[in-house]
Amino acid sequence: MEIKPGPLLQQIGSPADLKKLGKEQLHQVCDELRQFIIDVVSVHGGHFAASLGVVELTTALHYVYNTPYDQLVWDVGHQAYGHKILTGRRDVFPTNRKYHGISGFPKRAESEYDTFGVGHSSTSISAALGMAIAAKYKGEDRKSVAVIGDGSMTAGMAFEAMNHAGVADADMLIILNDNCMSIDPNVGALKEYLTDITTSQTYNKFKDDVWKLLGKLPVGKKFTRDMASKLEHSIKGAISKSSNLFEALNIRYFGPIDGHNITKLVDTLQDLRNIPGPKLLHVITVKGKGYALAEKDQTKWHAPGLFDKITGEIYKKKYDRPQPPKYQDVFGHTLLELAEANPLVFGVTPAMPSGSSMKIMMDKMPERAIDVGICEQHAVTVSAGMATQGLKVYCNIYSSFMQRAFDQVVHDVAIQQLPVVFCLDRAGLVGEDGPTHHGAYDIAYMRCIPNMVVSAPMNEAELRNLMYTAQLPKTDFPMVIRYPRGEGVMAEWRKPLEEVEIGKGRELKKGEDIAVLSFGHPGNFAAAAIREVKAYGINAGHYDMRFAKPLDEELLHRIAKQYSRIITVEDGTVMGGFGSAVLEFMARHQYSPIVKLLGIPDRIIEHGTVKELLRETHYDSAAIADALKEMMVDKVAVKILQ
């Protein structure tokens, strides 16, 4: 179905076209841009509410600034759909997040307007500051703008960048897009602080008055603009604490202003463009603006999938039989079950209570499940602190976000051998979110840390059993439990909890010709492949290893002595991952089987459906079957001849 943009939007192939319009036409541009996003996302899917909330801001930025010469950096990138549409990608926007289509996030290789690749939060201020410093060094009159949400502002990296910006004497603008949301509602003292700013009537009236005054005063008279600025700074410090946080960092604070008033935004940005040095504009927006259902339930409509734009019905697949639950839901329900039985169990998540399903426990036991905001480093160390006091903390972080807290895992958890349980959601290939979100590296970077146990369940029952094992008193060491995004394989998953012996795998099927050693969910692909190649006369053994560290060496000795050919399968990078661990074992004990490693190859994997990406990376069931036939080609040839 062809989706046509409105008449003004049809004329905009770049920001240069946008600038040809009169300021009075920008309201219509915003209406058409918002409707185009709704039309496309409802049919093709993608992130939704965030981009609707910044339509006016996006339009104003490209109208005022000389992009791409002026550098515009988006934080996270969920909100950059309008930016992509206005910068030459309108006609290909329906391919957003599709295999070989445009990325769902800003991406440098995709457009000169995408000045910095993003996907993880809180990087925009650092990146824009780096660009501003480079422009100053090169003598370029190039402006740098970072757009960051109040959720992303909670991360330590944002504060580190602002602390530097205040002394760097670089010309940059930070736009704080304040909608009280990241994906879930924001938490913490910063949220309360920003609320105080936006609700202070005395402060806001004063700001409006001073703003008008500074715009009217003639420069060069007795009362200069510089004097007025000093007066503004001193008076607002006396009447309100609202701007002290930013101005204490030597960043001039402006706002808050209505982020949906396009005229006000354009006028304000034009003024700020001519003010040198580091400055922050605080804009108030509504996530999901212009689509009533998204405004009411912003978490649900963050990325709703396909939906009927008229009725708001979100399309769900219909099945004739009960379907397996999502792994994250099994985690959430099991965590609550464990917490009800063990008063020492706690949950910690960095701003993903809904995505991780920790919200299940937060709703029932709010005092024992904590959302710390977008602060992965803090999440790890606060979990370590709780563990020193005897608590069993399940620290749930997406695999790719866990990368941000590697030092804390080593320094604060592993060295002290604290029994923090790292539940790494979205391990492996995640699909349409692409390379910034693939959980490709955690096996490798966790496996190299002393005192760390690295495990992965093959199904929902195994996930429950690993979680149960992790909270037992004798489990007095840090432990990783990694599992993929989406559905598992067991419709009937509520099995009785059983202890899993640490470092012990399972023989799922005896074989004669070749052994398949799987780690985690891909064991299901391996099982299907082994059934398929049976028709070719291949009798393959299957071993669910469950642990990449420690390896089940007793089982590996048996396998190495019995099989001359081995395939390892994992949903992580083959460089340094589970397969590498098996090869290290073989080398250490001077075994010499032929070993083929299947998993994520040593390159960046782009976006697409999980099915498409598994096929591309060659470790789905068909690829495993092909590998089995290739390694057993002599036997396959005999079977074909027969």
C-alpha cells in the first residue's frame, strides 16, 4: 500500500527545501509530518511515540540550523524518524528497520545528516561537545546541537559531558527534551528537580519577562545586554533554585518552553544560535503527541508493532493452540515466585521494568524491585553493595547495555566475589533494532572474568531452574544467566523448580558420527537440524552444555574421545565465545577433532527480522543441518548413491 505524504511534505527533499517555506507554513508541515509517521508506522511498525513528541522540535531545528554543516546529534534515536523524513529519506521511510532498509536509528553510513550513530542512551552531549571542540580547533563557525531526553539525562555519562562542557569554552547547545518518560516513566531526583522547574510559576514568569527584556534592550547603551545577562543570572539565583544545577556547571539555562509551539521554538532557536558558549534549552513535550492513545499510554505505544490507526487496535498474531511465553515474562514471573519464597531476593533494573518484565515484581513488591534509571554502571554497583549485606540481587540488564558496565562487573563484583545474578535479556540477535542492540558479545566478555559463572538456558524450564539455583545459599559467586528476546519453546513452562549443578551439561541425544554442542536457546535449532539430517544417514549426538564457564570438562572428555567431528552452536560472537572455550579445552588436553564453530561472525550484523539475521549468520536450523551434511559429506554421498 502506497502512503502519500501531504502536499507540503511532498516538496521537502532536504532541509534546504524546508527553509524555502514561510514560518507561517511550518504548522502545516508539522501536521503532515506527524500524520506521515503515524501512517507509515501503523503499517510497517517501528518506534512510535517518541518521534511524535518531537515533530515541532525537529522541524524547528532543521529550519533554523544549517544542517548538515551544523551538527545535530540525537540521543538514543527513537525520536529521529521526523529527522530522517526531512533529510532525504521520506520515500524510503517505509523500509525503516526492515532487512536491507534504512536503520531505525541515526547512522553515519546512511546519511550525512546523521552525524553520530546512536542506539544506547546518554551519548549525545559527549559527541556534540567533541564536534564543537573540533570546530573551534579548526576555526570553523559550525554549530553543535545535542538533543537529549530527561530519561537519558539520568545517566552518569550525560553529567560527565556537561561537567566538561562548562569549562571547554565550546559553542554548543543542549536541548533537554522533557516529557517525563524514557520507555517507562522516569524515576529519581532529577525527575523531581525538572518537575520543580516546570511548575515554578514565579520562576517561569520571571524567565518570560527577562527573555522579552533582553530581546528589546539596545546593545551599546548604559544598560547593555551583557549587564542584563548578569542581572538575569543573579536574580534567578535569588528567586529560584531551578536553573542552578546547570548554571553551576557553567552552562547557561533557558526555558522551559512549550516544545509543541513551532513559532516559539523557531524564534528561540534563532536567538540561541547567536549566543556563544555552552547553553541548555529546556523544552516540554508530550511523548506520543497527536495520537491520543499514545499520549495516554506512552510505554505501551513506545513501539507497539502494527496497528489500526483509526481504532488503535494493535494487531496480534492469532494461534490455534497455546504459545510459549516470552523469556522475559518467564523471568518476571519466576523472580516474583522466588522472592515470595526467599526474603533475601531483590530485583534491580536500569530503566527497563516493562521490557525486562521486572514490573511484575515491582507491582507486587515495590520495596524489593528497584528501577535505578538509565544507569547501568550504578545498577551493577548498587547490586554489589546490596550483595555485601547478604541479599540475593537479580540485576536485569539487556545484553548490549551490559557492555556499558563492564568495569563495574570486574571491579565491584568479580574481584570481591559477590553473588550478584546478572540476568542478560536480549542475548543474541534481537532483530530490527540492529547492531546497537544485538547481544553478541556478553559470552566472550563475561567468560574472561575470574570468579564468573556464565550460563544460558535452552528453554523456559531451564531458565527457571538456573534462576532458582542462583539464589541458593551455596551459590556464593557472581553468575550470568543469558536468554534471548522473544518467545521460548514451552507452552507449558511452569515446571517444578530444580537445582542445576553448576558447570554440568546434558546429553540430549546419543550419537555415533558427529557431536553438536549447543549453548542456550540455539540448542532448539540444533535439535531440529539433527532430526533433519537423520534422513541422510547421519547419527548426530546432541549436548546442551548449559555453561560456557565453567565448562563441563568431564562431559567434554567423553565427547572428545568418542567423536572426531564436532560442531558448536551459540547465539554470541564466535570470537572468544562458547566455541572458543571448547577449542581451548581441546588444545589444553591435546585432543584433535575437527571442530566447526557456528554463531555470530566477526562483523557487525545489521537489522532485519531475527529469522532473516539467523539465516544470514548461518546458525539457524537449516544452516546447522548444512554444516552437519558438509562435515559428514562422505556419509551423505554414500546415502545418496544408495
